[in-house]
Amino acid sequence: MLSVAEAQARIIAALRPLPIESVGLDEALGRVLAETVVSQRVLPPFDNSAMDGYAVRAGDVAGATDATPVILPVSGESRAGGSPDLSLPAGTAMLVMTGAPVPRGADAVVRDEDTDRGREQVAVRVAASPGTSMRYAGEDMAPGDEILTAGRRLRAADLAACAALGVALLPVRRRPRVAVLSTGDELVEAGEVPGPGQVADSNGPALAAAIVEAGGIPVRMGIARDTAADVREHLLGAEGCDLIVSSAGVSVGDHDHVRDVVEALGSLDFWRVAMRPGKPLAVGEVRGVPFIGLPGNPVSSQVTFELFTRPALLALQGAAEIHRRRWPARVLDDMAKPDGLETYHRGVLVPDDGDGVPGVRLTGSQSSGVIRSLVLADCLVVLPAAGSSVRAGSLVEVIPFGQ
Ligand code: AMP
Ligand code: MG
């Protein structure tokens, strides 16, 4: 059986990044940048004030205190949006607003609240060293600086950088279209009342949402019944998608048809991974479209999505970082696990109590059917394959959600 890391590597090796398209800033959030953004501008473009106050020569206000203020005539005003082409006559102060150009000759800004706010002349009550409350041209970005590297998933702050640099169109990878298929005779759509023996399809909505979070576009294929013919028909409906994700029907039961149908329509690379939850995981292709068949239990399908499908979606988008980061944490409960299977429990992080790492507790029952164990969790707790328990106090790795 493959380890989690081997299975991840096999899935990624079979994928190629999708084509590049160009999008405006309002469509760019969460998209993966295809080319590095290099600054062509000096930012800020001119020396400007960090405060509302008075631009001065620091030397002119040396020694100013509350008891012995320095009085300077006010030689004008520099407003945000005004010309950067002003000069400060020696021995005067100029009113400046936040973001307004600082006049030539000035080397410091005294805050409003450190003066009497005079308009003809101003009493300055503090000394200022050169550079006080100044924002210098180019201190943020200069031409030639690499600001955002290719492969980065764009965040709100990145869009601020692009706008400031005048980059209004961004080259990004096309979003993957992902077919989402639930399988099972027992399933009804979420809005329907389950009859005897039936349960709501909870994987479909969860996987579709997780696909959106990972930058993809879910294409719902509905529910296939547990017959080879119905599974086949639904899988064929995924033509034109970039990836197919199904749930359930991949283990060894009499009514598990997904693997056989995938092999008949395409090929199966592997179908088991040495992990809990989620040992059955079928990976292959259907008529050339990459296929990941997740296990059916709600927790298993979401945990295996996290570990295998989310990285696949990010790889299709050319992302540089496709796996969530792992951090050390100390387990606060004894944790049981099956020997030989790398185990991904659901945990809640507890602030560091002084030993340098956060603690982590389990979210109640870790049965793979207990959706609440995931609802309550803010991380996955990774327990190594070897051994049948991890004692409280041990160091483990955790994978926080949202990083
Ligand atoms: P299977 O992999 O088909 O043996 O299913 C394993 C378990 O997951 C069973 O209890 C199924 O009822 C449950 N299950 C399968 N698919 C879904 C789904 N889409 N939503 C909720 N539970 C499911
Ligand atoms: Mg089933």
C-alpha cells in the first residue's frame, strides 16, 4: 500500500498546469498568478507626510518643548493630491495633510497634536529628528523589485500591490472545472426528507464547497446509484472537465462499482493508501480526465479531499505551494490509532502554555462517520503510521485549516 506522501506525489505527477488567462483585479482573488509581477514604479512616488501636521526643517525646531515652544510662521499648505513641486522657505512651517507631498527643504513632520494648530504662525511643542513622520519616495517599492512571484495564490493585499503598481490585468491559470459525483443507493438530495434506510448526500455539497475554496469550479453530476451502468453514465457526463472527484463505492463491497467502471473507461493507477480515515482511495483517469475516487464516509471524504484533491487542484493552477503547512504541537490527550496506518485525527489547537508549541485536543469521537468531529476541528492531527497510540505530551504535526 502507498503512503500518503507517495500517493500525493503520484497524483501530482500526472497533472499539468492549465492554460493562462488574463483577469481584472476584481476577479483575481484566490487565483494563482502565472507570471511574476515586477514593479515598474517608485512607491510612494514622492516624499509624503505620514501625519496631519506641519512640515519643518528639523533644525528649526531643535529644543522645542511644551514649556519653550518654537514659533514659526506658516508658509502655506500642502494637500493630498496637490503638487509635489513645493519648497519650504527656511525658518517656516508648512501645513501638510497625511499623504500630501512634503515640500523640498523639509526633513520632518510635526504632528498637529504637538502644536497649537495655528494657521498664521504655529507653536511647535516638540523637537523632531530628521525623518519623523516622513514617508520617503521608493521606500515601499522601486522599479525592478519582484513583488509577487509566479505560483502565488492571490490575496487581498496582493491586489493592493498590483493596483498601486498600475497592474490592472493579471495573468492567472484557468480555474479547474471539477466534476463532483456522489454514489450510493442510500443517498437523497440534501433538501429531501430521507426515507427508511436513506441518508442525505452530505459529501456532494461539502466537496463542491471545498473545490471552490481551492480555486476550482464545481460541476455537480448528482448521485449515481450503485450499478455499474449508472456509475458509468454519470462518469461519462464529466467529459470536458479538468478533474473528476467522486465519493463512495471504492472499497470491496458487492455494490462498489466505481473502480471497475473507471478501469473500463480509462485506467486505475492505485486504489489504496495506508491511512485512516480513508484507506480506499481510487486514483486514475476516465477518458483522459484525471479521476480521484474518495471514500464515502463524510469525514473520510473531506480529509482525503484535503490531502489529495486540494493539492491536485492547486497543482492544476500552477501554485507553488500545494500542500498546507504542517506545524508542531503537543498532544494533550492520549490518542489511539490503527498500527501501520498514518492517521489524521480532527483536533482543536490550544494556545502555547509556555513550552514553545501549541497543544492539541481531539474533537470527540473520531469515527469517520461523525461529521461533528470535523465541524468542531480547526486542524488535522497527523499521527505517524507506526504504533497503536500516541501518549499525551508527545510532539506531533498538525495541519491547521486555512493556511
Ligand atoms: P461506501 O464507501 O459506499 O461503502 O460508503 C461508506 C459510508 O459513507 C456509508 O455509510 C455511506 O452511507 C456513506 N456515504 C457515502 N456517500 C455519502 C454521501 N455522499 N453523503 C453522506 N454519506 C455518504
Ligand atoms: Mg456505498
